[in-house]
Amino acid sequence: MSPPTSFSPAELLGLLSQLEWALPWAALLWPLGLLMPLLPPHRSRRTALRVPFFELAVQGSGQKPRSGAVVLPHGLAAWLLLGLAWTAAVLAAMQPQWVEPPITRTKPTRDWLLAVDLSPSMRTTDFRDAQGRPQDRLSVLREVSEEFLQRRSADRIGLLVFGQQAYVQVPFTLDHDTVRALLAESRIGMAGSRTMIGDAIGLALRVFEESQARQRTLVLLTDGRDTGSRVPPAKAAEIAAQRGVRLYTVAIGSAAAKAGEEADLAGLRAWAEATGGKAYQASDREGLRAIYAELDALEPRDHETLSARPRRPLFHWPLGAALLLLGAHVLQSLIASAWAARRERRELAHG
């Protein structure tokens, strides 16, 4: 937004409120301009010939000698130009600024990391869609996660997937569309056939090292048991607690799941509670939706609102005006000097 070039009288007060001075005390320099008439006049030297018979030369030429300097008179125009140039220079020294309308920005204070299990057991179709048809666990997780992302639109959210290996799909971002897209592209088995929960938590902690948010939350969604992580889940949870990362675990799967397809409920509960979090069990679509709703309620939407008013410097305008006025004064002085010299020559010529 640029300062307006025209405005009605009714808008004058509003426009003046957007004009500020960075150095208003520089206005104290203005009275110094009143001392300009007391400054000594400009001096210039001319080449002269000294002769020992000066009186005889004067008598012979018929001219009348004069003593003292010639001081060119300063007219009203000259003093006006000087006064305006000084005033413009003082205004430039005061550094006027045009203050733009405030720009408000919301700064997230919470980072969420979703850790999603992609082990083969997530193919189990013990969930039902809205029409009652069987649906695999990952498909339901995607749909319910979409609702959660919509509710936490002002939080930064990252995505991690794990199985035998753990991978960061999306670092913390406010671009939730990217999180949705990459979660939709995730495929069961793409991270391997085992379930390394401890390694997933360990990788999540490395991701949180880049987080500057005050609240850091890890949501671990799995339907299996840890199958030999290099870092035991209990140890990883202990480190998470030390680093201020709160862990929420969500065990996915029905109570009637086959052996080897059920989650480690006791372990998930212990690991979550070690960090001050909570463990949940989702045996159907509505249960998973309720868990996400509770997570949304447990972690309040706390954001910092930052407001800034951009400032556009305007000092170059009065500075340019001061230079132009000073140039006009110099030009006027040169013209006056030329006319004075011409008049002096005429007076000398007519004796």
C-alpha cells in the first residue's frame, strides 16, 4: 500500500495518523535557520595590479577610487528559497515514515506428529464403512485423520510412517493438504513387514529436535506389537518424557482380532503414561473418531498472534525538495552576481 496522492478534507485526520516521525527531536534544529542572516557574506578575490604611482594613475584615468567589499543584496526570493530549503532538510532529518495498516499473523505453538503403522496387519478388514461394508484399518484411519486435520488447521502437523523401518513423509508444516496427499498415497507394507514401534518413537524424537513449539505431541497409531526395535519402546518413551514430547497411543483393531493381529494394549498404555499422555483403543470407526475428538479437546488450540505495521520511509521526498530549492537558490545567486558585475562594468565605463 502506498501513501495516497489525493484525499478529501474529511480524510485528513485519518491520513495524518498514518504519518510518524522516527526522530521528531530533530525539529529543534529548525530555529538555527534564523541565524543565517548573521553569517558572514561570501568572499571572492580578484586579480589586481599594484602600482607605486596609484594617485597619478587615478588622476589620469578620471576614475574615483572606492574602498571596501561589494556585498550583493539578498532579495526576498533568495531568503525564501533558503528558508524553504532549510525547512525541507529539517523534515528529512526527522525521518518521516508512512505507517501501513497492521498485518496480523498467527504463529502455531503446537506441533503434532502422526506416526502411522503400515505393517501388513493393517490390511485386516474388521472395520465398517458408512454402509456397513468391511473396510481395512488404514482406510478408516485415513478418513478419520482428515477430520482431525480440519480441526487443527492452525497447528503444524507432520507425518511419519513405520513398519520394519520408519520414514518421515512430511516434516512439520501448515500445508495440511500435503499431509493428506501423502497419507493417501501411503500403502500397507511399503515400510516393511514388521512393527518397530521403538524405532518409530526414536525417529519421531529426532524430528522434534527441529521443533521450536512450546507443545509437542506425538500420536502413535498402530495395530501390532513391537517386534524387535533397536531402541526398546519403553526406553524411547522415557527419552520422550525427558524432552517434553507427549505421547498418545491409539491401538487399532477389534477385540476379536486374530492372534498376531492385536495391539499391545498394556505396553501402549505404559509408554503413553510415561510421557504424561494417554492410551486409547479404537475397535471401530466411531471409536477412532471419538479418540480424535478427545485428543482435540485435551490439547487446546493455543496460538500466538503477531501483529506488525510495516513502515515506508519518506525522508527522500523532503531531502529531494531541499536539494532542488538549494539549487534554485544557487542559480538565483549566480544570476544576481552576473547582473551586479555587469552593472559595475557599466558604471566604470561611464566614469
